[in-house]
Amino acid sequence: MRHDKTGIDMFYFNLDENNNVVECEQKDWCDLYETKDGQERRRVGWDEINGFEVSTVFLGLDHGHGYTGRPLLFETMIFGKGELDNYQTRCSTWDEAVKMHQEAIELAKQGHYYEQVIKDVEPYGKIGEGKYMPWSPEIL
């Protein structure tokens, strides 16, 4: 665990050569954002589908803020028009991020949520099953 200048506990993460998440020093995490190689390393996927941009990246900081059990280190977003604009979901591993990116591509192909708002991303479960969702500490 690291502490930032304000004394807040921080974990910094990077990816090894096999895309496994590893804890790292802050300076190594900064390289993900400050170097061209780091920026390319962070990208899991980017696609333009049906007028939407689907982007999945490695964040390197836990965006679950310790409330989700596993750190939420990858983010998929859809940018474009309508109800899918600013769609967002997060997960913990590279393999989950690849799956999450493909699911977002399918949503972009449909152009709307229609029958499915959120697919299962283990271990969170479906809405209404009393599981914790990755972006909310509340039980749905």
C-alpha cells in the first residue's frame, strides 16, 4: 500500500508482459500516462461501430475504491449518440476486459440496450439477484 501526499492509502497497478495486473510504484504507474508506449499498453481495445466509439483501457488505480472486493482496474465506455452515449462498465482483469469490450461492441451493433442492460461480469451477477454491482456499494 502506498500513501499519497495527503496520507490517503493508494495502490498503483501496472501490467506485466502477459497482461497480468501487478502492483507497482507510483512512478511506474505514471509512465502508463506519460509515455507513448505506456499509453499503447493501456489500450485493451478501440472500435468504431455503427457511429459509436467503443473504448476499453487499463486504468491502473482501483476505481472501486476498495468497496468491491477486487480492484476495478479496467474500464469500457461507449461514446456516440442516444442512450449508449457514456455507457460505462469496469472489471478487474485483462481477460474480463476483453470480454467486456466484446459485449460493448454487441451493444453498439444493436444501437441500444434493448433486452439487456448489463451482462454478467463475474462475480457481480444480474441486476435484481441481490449482488453488488461494480460501480455501486448498494445491493440492487
